[in-house]
Amino acid sequence: MKNFLALILCILIFSNNVYANEKIKKDGFVIPTNKWKDKIKIDENFEVNSPKDKIIIIYNHGSNGNDVKLKDCFWRQELRNWAQLAGDKVNDKEIMVYIHCQGQLEGDLGAELGRIGMWMKKWEGPYPGTSKMDRRVEGNLKVVKKFVNLGVPKKQIFISGHSCGGWATLRLTAKYMNEVGGGISLMPACFWNLSKKFKVKKVGYEKAMEKFHKKNPGMADWRQNQIDMIKEGNAPILIFTHPMDHFEGLTSDWMDDVPNFNRVVVSEKKKIAGKNCVLAGSNWEEPLKNAHSINWADCFLHYHPIIKKYIASRLE
């Protein structure tokens, strides 16, 4: 009997864990919820009623392969905070959050070198052809155009994203800010775990980046070229970073040199405003382990007023 009960308990825990980590491979609108722990559902219908009274946030996922095709797009748990923001109003206009799956895209170099190949020293650069990031930007512009064709004013369309999706937000707004109302970038990164691998905290930024350029010259130059383009764009966007983010957390200070950037450094710990951060499912709680995903956690709700204030400023 004890073994049977233990088995049932394991099944329940596993099922909750599966749900919390379930992957979404489609485009659609995040259905609004009132509670952070509510189940997340997606409406795949591309419909916007009363488009002039709507604010559209196009949300882009991260990527565990910089320039290659992937089978997955979103983790369902990363959409929890967006589900609570969806349905809110700014200046009497309702927020709708649209998730945009681009895992199927691939860059020319990724196709040639594969997932690990981009980190081999043999690639000296420059980038040959069209990158996956370029194609992600192009794909977002197509979605923006579809919303405009539905009647949504450009200034009421915002690009957002986490990690590589956050980097895509920086890239798109730098070149095409006139096509959208604004951008909200969350933990922007798309060049592996720079802060951790090159021990930025221990050796300092300059020595770490010197080693990065020496060991991975093609990747380093490619990243720097993008940063230069983003700086030149000087787009008025909202950005969230965290110093404990092992990807770009300690390599993000260049953003302070961009006058129009509004950068929020979330915290120096895995908590916000004194609140411990929790990530997971509807019947259990999992403490935040990875600061790169702090914007997925319940404590990040603290920043929703800042996000809405930014959106309001762009509607003026």
C-alpha cells in the first residue's frame, strides 16, 4: 500500500513538473489570467477586435542554439507573467501578448558549422550570408505588418523577447524603430554564457573580452558588430538585465553608453524588492536557480508597472 501511494505521489509530482516545463511550438495570443499560477493557454486565431483600442506585444523566445534550427520555442512557464499583463489597459487600450515561434529558422553559418561549430576557433569571420538573427528580425517585421494590416496603429505595437529574443528586440528596434512603438528586452543575450565561461566577475570585463576575442574571433567580432549597430540605432527601449545572469549579465554595461536606452538592473540577488523568486507549476513552487530566467519568476511582477509606464510614454 505504501509503495502504491508513493507511486501515485511520484506521478502527481511528475505530471506537475511536465506541465510547468511543457514546451509550446506555435504562434498565438496568450490568454489573460488573474493569478500567476493559473494554467496558461494560447489562442491561435489571428484576430484583433477593435484594433485601434489594442496594444500588441510581440514576444520572442530565447534559443539554446545560436544559429541553428530548433525543435522548440517557448517554455509554458515563461509565459505566466505575460498572461497577467495581457488584458491590462494602458491609456484605455487593452494589452494583447502575441507569442512568435521562430525555432525553425536557421542561419547560413549554423547550417555549415552546426550547433557547436560556431564556437570553434577555425571560424575567423566575418559572417557569411544571412544569420538566424537577421531572419528573426525579418520574421518579426512580417508579423508587425500583419497587425498593421488588421488596423493596429504602429505606435501600439511593441517588440519584446527573452535572451536571444531580447537580442532580436535590440536588433530590430535599432534599425526599424519607425515600424513599431517600442521595445522591451529581457535578459538580452545570444552569444553563449560569456559571463560564466570567461570568468568576467573574477578577471574583469576587459581581460575576459580579450580572451573571448582571442579564443573565438569570429563570434566575438560578429557580436561586436551587432553591438555597434545597436548603439548607432540608439532606440528608446526598455531593457532588463541581471548581474548574476551567466550569459551576458556582466557584459551588458555597454548599454549604459546608449543615451535612449532605459536599462533596469534587476537586482544583485535572486530576489526582487525583498521577495524570493518562484518559477514553477500550479500545485508546487520551485525557487529560482538561474538568474537568466528571473523574468519568468513571480517576483518579476514587481516590474509590470514600469513596463506599463514605458508603454504609456510611447503612446504619447
